[in-house]
Amino acid sequence: MNTVDRYRSFKGIDFDGQAARMIARIEAHTQGQNDPFWAYFFQRRNATEGMRYDDQLLLSSFVNQIRELLEARHDETGLAWLDQLETECF
């Protein structure tokens, strides 16, 4: 079995693509909601001052909240993508 040591290299892993589709999925599920947590989530991602999270830190920091959102929406595809991110990138 050929495994990738994610702690040494992301070679062969499309992290940017995986992260982009997960962020888009989260946006689709939370758009139009007045939820303080998701407002904070996107504020940290888009910050121009103060602390700004890159996508890896943002997604890995809030895995439980993302999983809860995807489970509440019965989003099996999103959950599979989250599992893949956790396995390969976090």
C-alpha cells in the first residue's frame, strides 16, 4: 500500500481543490442564515486585518462544527469529502 505522509508533503494531494469544494459546500449550506458561528467562520477566512485563517487551519480547526452541519443537512457527499480532508490533510 502506497501512503502519503501528510506531515512531510502534500505532493500528490490536491489540498487546494479539496478545500475549495468544502468551503463552497459550507457556503451553500449556510448562505442566508443568520448564524453567528458561520458568520465568524467566514469572517476569519476573509479577514483583511487581525488574524486570518488559511483554508487548512480554518477547516481543521472547525471539523466538529463542519461535520455537525453536514450531518444536519444529510450531506453524505460533503461528509465523505470531510473524511478525505481529515485523512489526507489534517
